[in-house]
Amino acid sequence: MSRSTVHRQSIIRPLTETQASRIAFVQSCWHRDIVDTSRVAFLRRLAKKGFRRQDVECFEVPGVLEIPLHAKLLAKSGRYAALVAAGFVVDGGIYRHEFVAASVIDALMNVQLETEVPVISLVLTPQRFHEHDEHRTFFRNHFVTKGEEAAVACAATIQSIRKVREIRG
């Protein structure tokens, strides 16, 4: 048996019945009032897809840069069929927000490729965001839509990955 075969076998393992539907939802607390709407919408839509509230564990981190490490640790725990990462990256004038967003998305992609646990991204970066009621209301509503879309994508991805793992034996 080659080294790569041994490595692959140690990573690819069937999920237990408990793990088969468990989801970790990791969200940043920056602009919590906006990001929270995605979690609420995600949970509501996921329930309509047949998932129970206890199937989802929610975790909070200070900002989006902390999401990838938490996602990786959770994925490596073997407890989850999927992870969802939610955050709002805005141009705060200190960091280039495009760099922050790209770094987070790249890291999340690496997490799912390294651990073989899907990561659904709800990390959004608007071109423009200003701290006034019109933008806050718009993005709260937008995060509701994205939370619902993430629930649909998460449920479909869990099912798809389950089928692929059955094929691979």
C-alpha cells in the first residue's frame, strides 16, 4: 500500500449516524446585527429541509479572519458533515477589504479540500457599505436571502457528498 493510499484512507471514513447530518455554523461578530440574520434564515430554511435544530452547532468568532482556523479545527474533529462560515467584510479603511475577503475564502477552500468536509461560504464583501440605515437594512435583508440559499446548498452538498462516499466505498 502506498503512502498516499494510507493517507487517503485515514481521511476518508464514513460518517456515523450522528455525524451524517451535523452542521457547524461559524459566524463572525463584526456587524453582528447583520450577520445574525443569515444564521436565523439558515436555521429556518434548514428546518424546512428536514434538519433538526440540534443538528446545528453555532460558534462565534470575533472577526472573519478567525473563521478559517475554527472551521479547520471543527472539520478535523470528525463531528460534522458540513460547515457554514458567515461574516461581513467591509472597507473599514485599515485593511484592504478585498485582501481580507480573498484570504478568508481561499483559506475556507483549503479547509474543505484538506479535510474533505464541505464548507459553505456566507462570507460577503460589498463594494460599498456605509453605516446608515439604508445600507444596514439592505444588507440585513440580503443576508436573510443568503442564509436561505446557504441552507439549500448545505443540504444538497451533504446529500451529494454522502452519495460520492458511497460510490467510493
